[in-house]
Amino acid sequence: MSSSEDGGRAKRKAKAASLVPSRNRLPISNERKNIIAAVQKARALVIVGETGSGKTTQLPQFLFECGLAKKGMIAITQPRRVAASSIARRVAEEMGVKLGNEVGYSVRFDDKTTQSTKIKYMTDGMLLRELLSDKLLSKYSVIILDEAHERTLRTDVLFGMVKAIQKVRSDLKIIVMSATLDAARFAEYFDGAETLYIPGRQFPVRVYNAIERQEDYVDAALVATFQIHVDEDPGDILVFLTGQEEIETVEKLLKEHMHELPPNASQLLICPLFASQPAAQQQKVFAPAPPNTRKVILSTNVAETSITISGIRYIVDTGMAKVRAFNPKLGIESLAVVPISKASALQRLGRAGREAPGVCYRLYTEDGFSSLANVSEPEILRCNLANVLLTLKASGVENIMEFDFLDRPPRASLIRALEHLFALRALNSKGELTPEGHKMAGFPVDPSLAKVLIHSKALNCTAEVISIISMLSVETVFFSPHDKREAANEAKRKFVSHDGDHITLLNVMRGYQAVSGDKDWCIQNYINGRAIKNAMDIRNQLASFCEQGGISPTASAGSEVEPILQCFLQGFFQNIASLQMDGSYQTFSGKQVCHIHPSSVLFQKRMPLIMYHELVQTSRQYVRNVSSISLPWLQNTGSHYFNAANSSA
């Protein structure tokens, strides 16, 4: 071992030793013996631990220390990638090991594990994907399903999968962890599993409600943040907003008004936090603020559970969240800002009070809190199911209708998802997985995009398809500051293709690649450097998946556009709309009236026929990421689906 490796190891051990006192103060530390005894005795266990109890970081270490990792890894699933990666870093620090060795994480397009990994934090989607190659999850001795109360789509599906696996594998232990007191449902589902309760929050949190309803909660959040900064004692502020756009708006307004602060006020360090950020950006929120500086974290509900951000003393809760829902009859996905549940409000409040007494400012009234639903509706009851159903089919679940769901999805949603997979030729007319469907399941993207990737081989345009899909996988790459909108629009025109958004995104990626990811180029062209770097990372990962699947990632259509759009049509032939007399569009499937989204380069253009990436309901029905197509391209595309639909009509 080199002296530098020796020094690194010594530093890690010293850091771990310094964290022992804080670990010992966590409420879960008093329950260590009881938990280990319960896990060793039971095959399935439900643990209810309030926010701040330490269950997510400490329980896997307890199990590792008592030898349960000797027969296989300990998996801990998280609904969000930022939680999986940040918690793994913390646990690696506490154990004095290098991240990726004994402790690692696995999220989509980012894997930090090795052969020596024993504790593995991962998104619920990644564990589902592992079922494709290991139907019994034989690498694991313990599977911990964390944040079960969130009832995400993939966690709900994992419930059914691990329950079925345990009937075959008597050695597998399942632990369900929840931060809310709804454990009875989980315990009953796992055949009367024992339930352990762990006390949580270590310090009191005072709650202040708004006296009257706030019409503009974004403005109210801005005002509350400045009031806390001027009037309250030191301590960082966590502000809950609904999405990236709101976060960037508040970030801009805070920076604009900072000069109005009193001369004796400390500095403000503004840290955005949302799910689509690259990991390096997300990690900035965990770093301590510099001296004489207060950190303000502007976050979506990604900070609601799991992650612990040191230094938080004040919470500003807008009481709102952005929620996706899917209408299976119309095939429309809606994106709405809705009130949170009481359970979410309590989770947000719990972000303070972990290290010292805290304060939570709710920007809604006490009556408003009383009117909230107790818990949020499970995702499985309101989301598009096509992706997870393909994974279930590829994992060996033949009869979806008989799958043991904790909450059975609406029949219409299941049928719609199965029809979509049939349309893509992932399933045959008997509902069985086809060879092409098996290939599609191997790609970490939605089934429609997987279909496009597979078809790119025949049309010799894989390089372009990978670039476009990676760009569609991140937030918008075009950056348009309020005070420089005209300059930003002028810069965007260099990339605009009259064919639409798909080729425009390709042009941006090509430009970025041509300058080898130069930061100055991004600034000059008003390109979001963070987003396009993330897209480039995804592109590299997709290229690797293509190579594994026997598809050359360098196969290129050159300057030809038609093969690329024809290729996308193979996965999106259900997403076609035709121009109407009044300038609106009507979808082929469902006959829905829609409009091209203002962010599209085809906005206010009258294209006879368009293909779109998604149909969403916001203030009106919009199609996003749109390209112009030709009617002859539709010949033989999805004919088996349309023929089946016509014959049943």
C-alpha cells in the first residue's frame, strides 16, 4: 500500500471516530440490541422511525456489524437518487471506508459499487432493474425498503416482488421502513410482520401558521426568507417550493434584493436542490456555509425525507407540491401544483430540530392544515404504468392482473399500459413478452425510447438517437435570463432546426461536443452548462448500454434528418397530431385538442402533421418536444396496433 493510500485511510478512520458521538446521540442507537434481535428472529419486519431517528444511516450498519452481510449484500432502496448517493457518502464516512468499497450506491446512470460492497444504497428503480438479470435477488441477504410511506410506484411494485421472492428464498430478510404511523398496512401485507417503533425528532420545533391564506406563495416564501434572515438567530433556512422553475425564480429574486439587506446582516448563500441536478451540484447543499454566512436551500420535496442537511434551523413550507398524474382513458399526463398532505407537512417540519431547536413557518393557515388529506395518494393509483409493467413481465411475472399489489391500480390504467406495450411490440397479442420486449426492458429508459434505440441500428442513426434521448432526459438546456432574453433568443436561433425540437436538441449536443464541453461556449450561447453536462454523462451511459446490446453507438446518419425522425416515430407513432383549421392540433389517438408548447421551436408554426414526446395538461393541453413529420412515414409503422384498434372499435 502506498503512503498516500495509507494517509487517506488514516484520515477516513479519524473522521469516522469524530462522528461516533453524534451517532450515539441518535434515538435509534438506544434500540440497537432490540432491532438486531428482531431482525435475526423475523423474516419480515416493519420499522416506524420518525424523521431524525437515524434509521436510514444506522440500521444497515447495525446489520453489517452483527454479520448479516456475510451471506450477501444489504440493499437499502430510496425513492430519490439524491438521497441514495448522499446517504451512502455519509455512511461511508461513519464507517471510515472509501465510498464504493464496503459502502456504495447505485442510481440511474451512476454506479459507485465494487465487488467488496456490502451496504448498497440504491433507488427503487435500480433494484427493480436488477430483477431482470437476477430474478431471486440472490446477491442480497437483506432488502430494506426505505421511505415506504411515500408509496412511490416502484417501491409499491417492489413490495410485491420481494414478497414473492421470500416464498422461494427463506433466507431473505425484508425490512420495511416508514416515517409515518401507517405501519399496520405494511405489517398486514407482509403476513403479520412485527412492528418496531423508534422515537424521532431530538429537539422541539415551533410552528407558525399564516394568519390568512397567501394568494402568491412564491412571493410569501421570498418575504419569509428575508424576514428570518434579518430577525432570527443564526441557522440555515430550508424553503420548500414545487419545481425547478420556481426555485430559479426565487434564487434570482433573492440575489436581486440582497443589496437591500441591512449593512450588519450576514451574507446569504443560495443553494438550489432538485432531483434532475447532477450529483456534484446536489452535494453543494451539504457543505457547511462559510463564516458569517447563512445558507438558504431552495428545494422541491426531494428534501422532505431521507436526506439530512446539517445546520437547518428554519423551515419555510409553502404547503404545495408538483404532482404528475396520468389519465388512462385519454392518455394525457397532467402536471399540477397541489396542496401537500398532513404527513408531508410533518415530514417538512421534521427537517428542523435534528441538531437544535427549530422553527417551521407554514405559509398556510391552521384551517388550511386541518383540511389537508392525511396522506398523499399512492403513485400507483395515478401514474402511467407501462415502464414498470414491462419490467415485471421481463422479471417473469406472467399475469399482471393477479400480481399481489399493496393497492391494486385501476383496471383502466393496467389495460392502457398493456395496450401501449402491445403497440410497441414488446408484448404479443396474448400479452406475452416478445424478444424485442426483452431487449427493450434492458435499457434504462421508457419503453418508447427503448424502441427507438433498438430501431436506430436498422436506420443507421444510433449516434444521433443517443444524443437526442440524453437531451430529452434532462431539464431544459436553454437558459433565458429575464434581463437578457433577446440575446438568449438570438443565440438559440443558431441551433434551431425547422424540423423541430428533436433536431434542435441534436444541434446543441453536436455544438457542445465540437468544443469539448467548453464552459465559455455554454455561457456565450446561453446554454445551461449543468444540464448539458448531465446530458453528456447520460449519453455515455446509453452508448455503453447500446454496445452491450450489440448496437454500435457510433453509427451515424451524418447530415440526414429523415432517418432520425423516422426512427423516433417507431416509438412514438401513438403521439401524432394533425393541424386543425383554427391552428390547434388534434391527436390521432384519443382525438384530443392540443397546442404546441411555447417552449417548442415550432410554437406558432402551422405544421400539417407533428410527432410529440409528451402530452401534458397544465393551463391547457400542450404537446412538448415536437417535430414535423411526413404522412408517408406512417406506412407500416404501428399498423398491427391500429388494425387491432380498428377491429375492436
